[in-house]
Amino acid sequence: MAQLLGEDDIASRLEDSEWRREGDEIVREWHFADFGEAMAFVNRVAEAAESANHHPDILVHGWNKVRLSLTNHSAGGLTDADFEMASRIDRLG
């Protein structure tokens, strides 16, 4: 099982990041020009998530907005894998 991160480690990883913490998750929202761009981004995220075997919760809303949430359900909180996946997703947007 993955090692949970401590509060200080989580806080330092979120510094200068567009991700924010909500409970046991990190979340980020993107706004796109249109629905097609939003869905293309979701598909890129899905491919990266499958490749990493670490899947975010994905919410498409308001026709052009995508909200992603990451946590490690099996570990019960945030781990290195969540921040690695967040970094990978950042490069897709």
C-alpha cells in the first residue's frame, strides 16, 4: 500500500500549484473555449490515467469546464502517486 503524505509535505507540494486541497483530495478546474476542447482534454487525461493506473474523478460541467479530483482510495488519502498524476495532467492542459 502507498504511504500517506504528512500535512507539511502536502502543503509544500501545493505551493505555487493550481491544485488545491479539499479534504483527502487535491482538485483543479480548467475552462476551455468550447465543449469539444473540454472533451479532448478529458480524453487525454483518460489515456494518461490508464497508462499510470491512477484515475482521477472527472466532472465535466457548464459545457466547457472540467474539474479533476485525485486521491488514493486504497491508502485512504494523499500519496506521491496523486501528485505525480497531477503533474502529468498539468502537462496535458
